Amino acid sequence: MVIYMNNEKENTSNWWKNSVVYQIYPRSFQDSNGDGIGDLQGIIKRLDYLQNLGIDAIWLSPVCKSPQDDNGYDISDYQDIDPMFGSLNDMEELIQEAKKRGIRILLDLVLNHSSDEHAWFIEAKKSKDNPYHDYYVWRDGVEGVYPNDMKACFGGPAWEWVPELGQYYFHQFSVKQPDLNWENPKLRREIYDMILWWMDKGVGGFRLDVIDQIAKEPDLKITNNGPRLHEFIKELSKETFQKGNLIAVGEAWGANTELAKLYSAPDGSEFSMVFQFEHINLDQQPGGEKWDIKELDFIQLKQILSKWQVELHEKGWNSLFWNNHDLPRIVSRWGNDERYREESAKMLATILHGMQGTPYIYQGEEIGMTNVRYQIEEYKDIETVNMYKERIEKGYKPEDVMRSIYAKGRDNARTPIQWDSSQYAGFSTVEPWIKVNDNSKDINVLNALENKNSIFYYYKKLIQLRKENKVLVHGDYQLLFETNPDIFAYCRNLDGQRMVVVANFHDKEIPFSLKEEGFEVKEYLIHNYKEEKAGYLRPYEAYMAILN
């Protein structure tokens, strides 16, 4: 095993602060072997494209060996690749080929639970005396009488009976995803050694799924932010991440700004940053499910994003994102994917990339890929299919249920990347595992690369601006025009340099003049319209500018 020297200069470089991460959902990125499913060799094939875009790291959604009960978030072998995507040799090749292009590979790891087909769990079920039994969370009991009334996130009880042991095991998610017992130091050591093994392979970091749930106390019904959480994370970080110059991103749905300051403390004692989702739920009815849609509260969006900017400045670090594998396409969600698709896509990008933190681009976002409208039979996501069935049984109108699916279904993010205008959009030579978006003949990478004013080149410029302007990385943040119902504007300030971001968030013309508001532009860094219109912001108009 490689021993990673704690090089202070290297570890304090924090390379990820001026970097941009690109998320790949491998199943839908590029098929290389004609089976209709994306794979690692497909990603290797497209590395030059990503290098051209200018990104610094690729976050791969799960590729470890898995029965795929939960799209790979049920890992059966942390040190092997699922045959669907290729082999360990393919992964090693991807890491090396990406490195040649200045790109790091981030793995998606699930450390809260494993698959029930993992060797640890297979051993754990053999007897109470098995050395692996205590790698999981068990309670003695009687069949049919659960240890308590806790429910799993995917429905049903959070306890599963194993008759040969006379015990229940705990699972916060699927019955095929038994929770790991972080109270066991031997389990923790196994995890650390596995991570070091991947570090030895040359990975650039990790995204850690539902990491705030590892310190569970099911007897007290505590599933996240448990009493020992930060103790466990600090030990994890010390034993692994701090031994290399890595990015470590924790997914923490329950995070607030105070917890985020612990997770992403500048001393590097825990993670580089966390994913938090406070802004993501703003178009959901209070007390409802994600399918219960309401109009976005724009003022609240500004307030929440600004709160995270101000409170984490010099005390933590933000992850900046609109999209991921679980979320609908932002241009369809809060932009206008018809008349103003390009303008609104660029506007949303401008707002995000002007903020302090590490921006994440989800595959296809850089060409303005949109949501889809399939027939219900064409959807693959189990969450969507189950919701449709349940709501129809409850008497909901089919058109109302479909409207929710069009807006929020996870398959919106999982359609194949639209590389060109061919039958299967250049993703595969055969029918893909999920239908290609019907608009692929118009919206595709090839068209974007041929048009110097495309969304792709706009993203490329935004990425470059982050590398060239320290104010974007380190500057403080000040929200402007807080109560304006149409305009999202803010200042970034560093060492006397002032930069402003101005965006019209809506599809109408807004009377506005930066000069009349007391600001004088020295230089426009980027603008999603070719020229200014004096005294007005056009629909979805946005720009970054250096101020005098």
C-alpha cells in the first residue's frame, strides 16, 4: 500500500477552490460496445470533449459492482467495477487518460450501507458469532414484532427479519441495503483501507452518499446528525483524505449553514465541502411531496443562496449546483426551454458560476438539454413508476400526475447525452436503455461546437473566468436589490476589485440601468446578449462585469 505523505504545501493548495466539476451518469453518457448502456470506455472516448470544455474533475455516479437495486447505490464490492460499465482495468485507464488531460476522477462512494450481496453481509448472516456480524446493525426480536416503528425511505419498515438468526437488521433505504455499523472500529478500518486503495489507483477524490447518516442510533430513532457523526468523519478524514490532495464532498440533506461550517472547515478536518439542498425544494408545496409543485419563490431563492454565500465565507466552502442525476433539467425547471432556451440557460449559469464555491456541471447542462415528455410506459425510474401507480389508485387525474412527472421526474436527467443528430443521438448504435429526447436533432453537442455563440462556449468561458479572476474564487459576496421581484444581482469584492453579476430571471423586459443605480462598468467579462440595450434588461439577460 502506498503511504501518502502529508505534504503541507500540497494539502493547503485547495486546488478544488478554483476548479469546476463535471458530473457523469455513466449509464447515459456514451455507449462504446453497442449494448445501449453507457460505459467507462465511452467516457474515455469523450475525454477530449471535456478537456475542451475546461473542467478540472469528473464525478462519476456509482460504478462499483452492484446488483443495481438502487442504481448502483447498493454496492456489493467496493474494489471492483460493475460489468455493465467495464472492468477495473477500464477504470485504471480512465484515471490515467483523464490525468493526461489535467482532469481528476471522483468516485461516488456509499459508506452508510452496502448491498445485501456484499461479502460482508453474506458472512454476517451466517451466525451471531461470525466476525462480520457486527459490521451491520442487528436487534434481537420476534418475527412480526419490529424493534420499533421506524420506516425506510423507500417504504415499509426499516427492519428486516432473518429467521436463521432470530434477529432483525436495520436498513434506512431498500431492504437490499443493510446499514453499516460505524460503531465497530474493524468496519471503519476496512472502509479506510478501501479508500486508501482507491487513492493508490490515482483517484482525485470522493463524493460520499448520505454521509450524515452513518452515526445512526435506531433505538433512539436517530438517523442523521447522530452524536458521534463528526467524530467518525474526523477520523475518516484523518485516515484517508488528509493523506492526499483530494476533494471530498459529503451529501448532507439535513445540513444547515452551521453544520456546513463543521463539514467544510478551512482546517480540512472533515470534508472539502457538502452538498446541501435548501434551494432545491423551493418549488415544492410546504408539507407536500416533491411532486406537489408550486411556483418558485424568487425572492426566497435569492435569500437562501445569498445566506449560504455570506455565512460560509472564510468559514467553509460551498458546492454550487442546479442539476444532478436526481433533479430535473434546470433550463426546463426555472428557465424557459422553448422560446428562450439559450438565453435562460446562460442566465442560470451566470448566476451560479459567479458565486463563491465549486461549481458542478451535470452532463448535458452545458448544451442546454431539456426535460422530456414520455408516455408513462417509457419511464424507467422506479420512483416515478411507483408514484404514478399510487396516485392513480388514489384518484388523481392522469394528466395531473403526468404534469408532475414532466416537471420533477428523475428520468429528465437520465436520458442519453445528445452528441449529434443521428438516430440514437450518437450515444449508441442500438436502441438505448432509455429513450433519447425527441429534440436531439436540434439540441446536440455537434451543433453546439459549430456555433461559437452556443451554450457550450458560454460555459467554457465561465470556467475560464474562474481560473483568471481571483475575485470569483476568494471575493466576499453582497446581494443587491434584495426585494426586486425580477432581478438577481450581487457584488463580489477582493482587494479593491469589484465584480458584479446582474441577471433578469424572467421572460419579460425589465427597466434597469446599472449606471443609474450608482455603478460604473469598467469591463464586461461575459454577456449572454451580443450588445447592451440602454435602460433595459431583455428576457433572461445576464452578465458579469468588473466595476470602476
